[in-house]
Amino acid sequence: MHRRQSSECPSRDELSRELSGKRKAQDGSRCCDAPECNYSSQCLKVQRLTECGKSIWQCVEPDCENYSQGSDGKCIAHGGGRRCSEPDCIKAVQGSGGKCLSHGGSRRCAEEGCDKLGRSRSGKCIAHGGGQRCNELGCEKSAQGASKKCVAHGGGRRCNEPNCIKLSQRTSGKCIAHGGGWRCEEPGCEKSSPHSGGKCFTYGGGRHCDEPGCEKHSVGTNGKCKAHGGGQRCSELGCERLIKGASGKCKVHERGPCCVELGCSKLGLDASGKCIAHGGSWRCNEPDCENLSSRAGGKCSFHGGGQRCVEPGCDKGSKGALRKCIAHGGGRRCDEHGCTNSSLGASGKCFTHGGGRRCDE
């Protein structure tokens, strides 16, 4: 039974004097008072108990088994140890600067202009290469947990639901999909909240874009949504598209480099290194024809190249998976119910139902 230290219990100073004459441990510190224990007096296996049943190194608060910090006999959670020197701040001091982590305590990143926490011997934060790295060959990401692998290669804690390999959230042991993490505080809403006591994105939770009049959610660290430049961008020079996957490149440039023409960020094709607009890819071998060819040394669809319609006697180019021309039902059809006309453009409708490009006047 744990209770506060009573007047009958020996004081900490008395216990310290009692233990001061004990034998020394191998590291030169005072040995534990327990029989046949060769560890120091801060031994975590066997503790010296007072008459009230509390360890001399335990917090004096009732039902608290944390170790005390400083001379007041309390743990950090109950106010023990040194506190931050900033006015009105009650957080624990980190390092020798007399401040908590929020006010600049502990070591900071060695990179110029970065105030994040420094990790390991490098003195740099995780973003600048500090801390343990993933042990997979060629991977430079930060390792998570004792596995020494990044999240993408299986590091970090996983959801404890059967057959689920997603990351667990906080102390729940479950991923967001299985109920882990913070939940929206709106009545009847079970969606995930980005922070404690907050709301989900549907009810206005999370950070929003900094652009005036924009209500979209921000992505990344620059405080902007995807439409205004938020999120990670493609590493190809001049490309502003969002990255896809772990390659650091957009969906277009995952397949190859940019066009060699100055200022063009489109995909370069074949040996010329140019995009289609600048003359890349195969061209029709008919004189004075610049249309695309379906293969090297071939012809464009207008001059007989590519797949032909499978209908007997029809030599038009086929469209879509049916391998038929537009006249015989190939290509995309109008979305309007009962309409079999060919759709025009990205609208999914035929010309009669509003598809295709229209006059701006």
C-alpha cells in the first residue's frame, strides 16, 4: 500500500547517511543495500524501501511509482526536477540551458537556421540526416523503432488487428482505420481527428491553406493546399507536379527524364530526349507528315498505320479496346442515357449534349 511519507519514516538525508558507508560498485558509485546485489544504489531490480512502503527514489505522491527528481521527492509529472526559466512555463528543463524543449532547451540542429532537436552524434535533426537511418540498401530515410528500418520498409509499430500492416497510432495499438488515434469530437462522428480534442477534416479540423479565401486543407510544411503549391513536388528541374510514391518524382517523370528543350517539363521520349510537342517519339514516314507513328519507321493512323477496325471491309483506325472505328462503335460514347454518339473531349458528352470545345465569345 502506497501512502505519503509519515513522520515515523526516516528522512532522505538519514537514509543517504546510512547508505554512505556501504561498499562501492564496480563503477565507483555506492552499492545497492540489498543482499547479494552488485549494482549501484539506483538499482532498478531491487529497491531500498522505507517503513511506509515507498522506495526512497519513488515519487511521494499517492499511487505514483515513478522515480523522483530533485530534492522535493516528486517525479517530473508531479512537479519534481527543474522547471523551465520562461515566465508561466511549468515544463521540465531539458539540457543545461534551463529551458524546456518548446523554448529551446536541449541540443538543436547544427544546420544553419534550423531550430529542431539535434539527434545522435551528428548534431543534426532527422530532416537533415540526424538520428538512425534505415538499414535497407540505398534508403536514407529515418529508422523507426528497434527494427532499424523506415516506415516504408516495415519499421515502427504496426496495427494489432489480424492481417493489418498499417502503422499504429499513439498508444492504442491500432491504425486509424481500426479506431486508433484521436477521434472527432462532433457527436456521432467516428472519423479521425488530426489533434487531441479537435475535429475531423469534414467538420473543419486540421490546418487550412494560408491563401486568402481558400478553405482547403494545407499539405506539408509550407501551410498551403496542393492547388497553391503545398505538398512535395517533383525533383525534375522545372516540374511543379506533386510526387507519386517514394521516387521523389511525379507520375510523368517516374518513367523518364524531362524534355531537353529549355523550360519544358514534359516527358522526354526516345533517343532525341524531346517530348511529343518538340518532335520526340516516332513520326510518320510519309513525306511532309509530322503526325505520330505507332512504331519506329511506320505510318500515322491517317496514312494507314496503327490498328485497323475489325469490321469487314473497313480500313479506318480503331479506337479503344473494341478495336473498332468510331463509326462502328469504337472509342468512348456519350454519357447521356440512350445516346450512342461519340463523346468529345473530357466532358464525356457528344456535341449535341454539350461536349467538345465551345466558342468563348
